[in-house]
Amino acid sequence: MCNFVLQPMNRKVNNIKELADQLKLSPTTVSRVLNGKSEIYRISETTSKKVIAAARKFHYYPNRIARGLKLEKTETLGLIIPDIANPYFGSIAKTIEVEAHQKGYSIILCDSLDDVETETELLYLLAGRKVDGIIIAPTGKSNEHVVELQQQGIPIVVIDRYLPGTSLPFITTDNYAGALMAVKHLLEKGHQQIACIQGNQGISANSDRVKGYVDAIHTKGIGLNEDWILGDDFGEENGYLQTKNLMALADKPTAIFALSNLISLGILRALKELGLTVPDDVSVVSFDEQPYSAFLACPMTTVEQPREEIGNMAINLLLKNISEGNAVNLNSAMLQPRLIVRESVKNINI
């Protein structure tokens, strides 16, 4: 009978070489796994899991700050969005985080609360953290602070909108085309009294959507009712209050075009309180497709934005910007939306 004696193992390692020795792997392989580059260098999932498990067991955490100072890069990116509670931005943020991780980068996610002062503070906070680049959906109320950081050499990519008069690269939806499709759909169903509840004025996404709405009305030769264009932010409460205002008018609209998913939720809440139903009493079309859109009491007709494509293209454009030294001649993109027709628009031609 043989007696086996388990040798005590070190409970902590001080550097990658010591960890590599424990695993009988090269320090280069261990370093690539710990820096999230297994996929890039085709390191097997088995080996990756083995390295990560050992790092935890031996309490080894790479000093990314020291590494960043040495390489003059932190492999960290900043992401600023205006409302983390909005499923649309949450979805884009998730796509960016997943794609960044696959490229060996970490994300610092920030919520600007759609406030320009908070946004400015967050930009300088990220700059102070020495992030390698920033993706931002700006409030649009002021551009100077964003442009200033770009001029200081920090690569920046704008998403969901663009900043007119700047060279900042952007990835966004063709909001004008999306609004045009939505309103033309309402017009084809016989609606001529169409209201528009808008979001933050001054943001390119909002301006382009309102322009699409106006042009669609003019194309049909219908007089534009300025009283039916109202609202001041993309939130649910705005949709709720403006719907109450619309339904209090002597000349009520037969349809409402909501310029965001949250605005449409506010519309539905107000209509329910007023005892009105969609689409029998009021038809509704909303910008932004959501997972719940098809499962509402009346499935919602929506303008779908290519959120995953926006996220993927934004992170790749930013990494190209970083590798080319904050290049200014990068290819921006305005992606095409699509109209998903469901049951929230009544055909009043019949």
C-alpha cells in the first residue's frame, strides 16, 4: 500500500511567470488569457478556463494600471449614454460591452442622465482615467466639451445621433427615413390628423424625425397643424402629459407618432386613463422596436433601429480610430431602419 502525501501549494503568486510555472504554460499564453485575448490568439477554451481558475486560486490580479503606464494604453474604453434605464440604450451598451471584451477591452459605463453638465463631468472623469477612447450618445445641447476632448487627442465616436459642424465620426440610424416610413403608413391607412410627440429638441435624432414627419404630411398635401407637434424629452412622462394635452383639444388627432419607445408607453398609459383604446379610438406608431412591442394588449407598429449593428460598428470604428492615432477621416454610417407593421394602426379608409 502506498501513501500519497499532497504537497502544499502556494496560495498566492506575485507575477505572471510564477502563475505560468504553476500551470506549465508560457507567460505569453497566460498573459493573453488574462487580458481577454484568447479568441484573438486561438487559445482553447479549456486552457483559458484553466488559467482563469488558477489566477483566482492563487489570488493573482494583473496590475492594469502599471501595465497601462508601460504601454501608454489602458485597454479600457468609456461609454456614455443618456439613460441606462431605456431598453434601447441598454441593448446597444450590451452589444458594445460584449464586442469590446472580445477585442480585449474593458468598458466603463456612464449614465449622463441626459444632462449636459453631468455629461461634461463624465467625459473629463473618463479622460482622467486615461481611457483609450470614448463612445458617446451626447445630449446635443452643447458640443464644445466633446470636441475639446477630441482635439486633445482622445478618440471619440458618437452613436445614435451626430453633431453637425464637427468632424466627430458617428454611427446612427437614418431617423428621417424612419419617420417618413412611419407617417406614410398612417397616411396610407387614411389618417390625416396625425400628432407628433417629440423628444429633446436640438438633438439630431429628434430633428430628423420631426422633419420626416413634416415632409410626409406635406407630400400628402395636408395642412400642417403646429399644435400637434409637441413635447420636450424622450421620457415616458412626456408622452403621458402630451397625450393628455392632445386629447383635451377640440380638434383631436386620430393618430399619434411617438418619437421614442418610452414616449409610446406614456401615450398608452394616458389613453388607458382616458378610457380610450388603441387602435379603435387612437392609432399609435412608435420609434424603437422593443422585445415587448409584439406582446402589448394591442401589438405596436414600430420603427426598428439596427441596435446590434450600431453597437458593433461603433466599437470597431473607435478601435480603428485608436489604432490610427485619433484619425479624423473615418467613415461614419447612417443605417437604414425598418417598419414593423402590427395592429396599432386602424384603417379608416374602410
